[in-house]
Amino acid sequence: MTTVNQETIKKVAHLARLKINDEESKTTAAAITEVLNLVEKINTANVEDVHPLANPLDNNLTPRADAVSESNQREALLLLAPSSEAGLYLVPQVIE
Amino acid sequence: MHHLSLKAIANKLTKKEISAVELIQYFLDRINTHDKTLNSFVTVCEEQALQQAHAVDQLRNKKKLPYYAGIPIAQKDIFCTQGIKTSCGSKMLDNFIPPYNATVIEKFNQAGFITIGKTNMDEFAMGSSNESSFYGAVKNPWNITKVPGGSSGGSSAAIAARLAPVATGTDTGGSIRQPAALCNLTGLKPTYGRVSRYGMIAFASSLDQGGPMAKTAEDAAIMLNIMAGHDAKDSTCANNAVPDYTANLENPIKGLKIGLPKEYFSAQLDSNVAKQIEQVIQTYKNAGAEFIEISLPSSELAISAYYIIAPAEASSNLSRYDGVRYGYRCEDPKDLTDMYERSRSEGFGSEVKRRIIVGTYALSAGYYDAYYIKAQKIRRVIRDEFLTALNKVDVILSPTTPNTAFNIGEKVNVPVSMYLSDIYTIAVNLAGLPAISAPAGFINGLPLGFQLIGKHFAESTLLNAVHQYQKLTDWHTQSPEQYA
């Protein structure tokens, strides 16, 4: 039986850029442990020689030509941004 | 009016027995009367819908319009609609007004359908009860203490209460079929790649598929005719020909070979559900169908494989919500990491965060092979078992859900118990197969659905089989008394 502790949850949450407090990490650890025990059943299967399947129809991809197909929508897209200035997205300072 | 089929409504519009404005106003009035209780819509597009209806009425006097022009449709709030808020049931996108239409929306617009509103859903389509929505739970019109299913629960409740004639849904692990079953509707998950995913907000990209939700197989076939087809904007969208899905509806089903997976009809199956499904089998036998026992030996692994693959893909897809380009941003971030972490923690609900953490864990160094790769291997085994079975039979029959609708609040704090409610639907998404749910009768006043699973791109067979069943039964014509 897999058990995930609060420290692991905090680490994984940070990898996923989620902030969780002590209380949340406790309840999340319990919930994730339960989910991992559900999915643990995959270990009963012997699939060593099976090739992984990512797309259920295998090779059905139909890529389009690598050509410009959209007009410039910079202004419309920037209107959606929480913060922008002079045609750019504004974020907190990145380099100290 | 609200019980009519798409064809019957179109007929009235064409003959000018009713105008598009009157029709839209009729359904808007029903929404205003009933949706305070049901909460099936996140946005009602009153003004735009009436404007478009007015334009349809004007144009009808001047030229020939598409046959279904003027008919209202409810669109799941996962499909981007230009100029109309598209929230995906999340606080993260509560302020998101897309500058473009999803291909599915574009296709319905071109066919003349009028978007009457955007329907409520589980946040980012993660749920089976519509309780994880930022906009609150949706109530099942058959009993408002029960869930309508999820994630397309707003769409199913809206049609069941006859607030819209048809609606769109999306299905990653059962999100069209399960709510259709719990609300007495017909819902089709097409083959993976049959319907474009462009502009359909991503949850798990190798499993997600949009499809029709309707009262009958005939209406679903009409909708699929509009929705299906290649789209250069979605490289996973299949490029094979789209048949007329209404063309074969009337074909007799004598000789149709139906498989019954022994794993789905085990002793654990609820006896009331078994009894109801036995009636469905009997109806098909009377129509000349043949039943053959089949085996899907790895089906008990499907839920496990799914709850690795779907969260893994979700954790990757949802990394785009960073508080920079669109969507929610936290107040006064102290630096970039703080902005990412707080925007995402405040913008996402608990089920979404739980799945992101599971997915990130399954994809992290040291666990990738043990979880993700292994789940993908099991995915191939599951798909191949279906393909082998479907060599012997035309379709596979099962219940859609293990039970009828459960109580609101019953499973909300027990995620694993919620996950198990998708036991009959999940494997179909892993295999990319088409499957349909249709009304199978009632247990203690609550609807139950049965599911037919078909070969890749054999949607016509499924629609034909359900249409023929619906000619022999009247379950699908029943609607909740309060909304008669």
C-alpha cells in the first residue's frame, strides 16, 4: 500500500505551481493516498512486452501545412490579459 | 413545443407556424421560470439569441435558409464562444471572453442554430456529478435532491427540463453518457477524432471528445451530421469521410450481433439495474438481434489506468493557466512564483488541484515508468481486447452507470467513490471507441441508461440501433412532471 506524506505533497504541489498550506497538504495527502491505492491495481498486470498507447487510433494525425493561417490579433488577445502595457504582458519583476 | 424533435421544430419554422423570435422567447421564458432551481446555465444569451432570431426571421422572407435555422441550442461552457463568457465551470476563467469560436460552435452557427446559453459543468470537466462547478451544483430535474451527472450536467438537466431542445457535451471518461443516463436522455460520445477539439477547453487531450446530447437518437444523428468532420485546426481530428448519420436510422436491426461482456454482468451488478437491462436485451431480441457473450478480461484495470492517464494529461494541459495571458490573477503578487502559485491555488477548485497533483506525481522522475508508461501499456491491452470482441459482434451492450442518480453531497468528499461511478464508460475513452447512452426505464422514479459501444467510426450503427429501440419503447418520451 502506497502512502504519500505531507512533505511529498508539498514538493509535488510546488512542481505544479500550486500553493497549499499545512492543513490542505494533510487532507490532500490522504486523498492522494486513496487515489494511488485505487490506481495501484495496474501492478497486477503483466504488460512488460506491450508497447505504450498514447493515441487510441495510433497514427491518425493530420498535421496542417506550416504556414501562417491567422491574422495578427495582438490587441484582442492583450485585452484578455490581467495586466499589459505597450503591447506586452506585464508580470512581477523576474530578474532581481 | 418543448417536447418536439428537431425536425418537428424546423418544420414549424419553415411553414412559418412560429417565428424564430417566438421560439427563442419561448425557451428563454422556460429558462427564466425553471433555472433558478436547476442552475443548469452559467450564462443565458438572451440579447444575442433574440437578435440572431430576429435576423433569421428577416432572412427567411428573402432567401432559403439552412433547414434548422432558428433552433435554439445550449452549448456546454467548455466550448469557446466569441464574445460570450466561457468559464469551463472555473473561477480561473470567470472573466474569460474568447476572441474566437470553437469549431463545433462555428459549425452549429453555420447550420443556423442559435446559442441560447452556456451550460454549467464540473470544473474543467473533472467530475461525475456537476458539484465541482465554481457556479454551484446543478439539480437533476427528475429529483432536485439528486445530481444530474457530470461533467455535462448542465446540458443534461437543461434538456431533461425541456429548457433547450438539444445541447452539446464533452466526454473524457463518460461525461456525455453518464449525465444522459441519469437524466433520461440520448447522448453520444463519438470516436476519438470524429469531432474537432479546436476551441474545446482541454482536460485530457487523448481522451476528450465532443458530442451530441438530445432526447432521441434521431436528434443526436442530426447534430452529429453538423459536428463531425475534419478540421485543419485540430491535428488529431480524423480525415475520413463523414456519412449521413440519419441515412441508416430506419434500417432493420434483424441479425445485429450484440455482445454482452461477462465482466460487466457479474454478481456485483445491482439487481434492479440488471432487471431493467434484461428488458432492453429482450426488446432487442424481439427485434431480431442476436446476443453473444464476450469477454473484456482487463476491464477491471480501466479505472486505474484512466486515473493515471487523465490526471497526467490534465496536469500538463492546465499548466497554461499562469495568470499572465488570460484568466484569473491573484492580488498583489510579491514575485513571479508567488503569482503563479497563488493565481492557480485561488483560481482552481479542490478536485482540479487534486488531479493536477496526482498527474504531476505520476509524471515526476522516478514514477513516470511505474505509473504513466504502465498505464499506457494497459491502455493498449484494453483497446485491443475491445477490437478483438468487436470482430465477433457489431456492438457491445452494458448499463451506462452502476446505479441511478445519487444524492447531491453524497460522494463529494469521497473522490474514489465518485470515480467508480464511471466504471462502464471509462474504458471506451481509453480505447477511443464511439458509444451511446439511451433511456432504459426507471427505478423508483429515477431514469437509468443503457450503453452501446461500437467499432471505431461506426456511429451510424449505434444511432440506428438506438433509433430502432426507441421505436419500440417510450422511455425516451417521458419527462419530469414539474417541467411538463
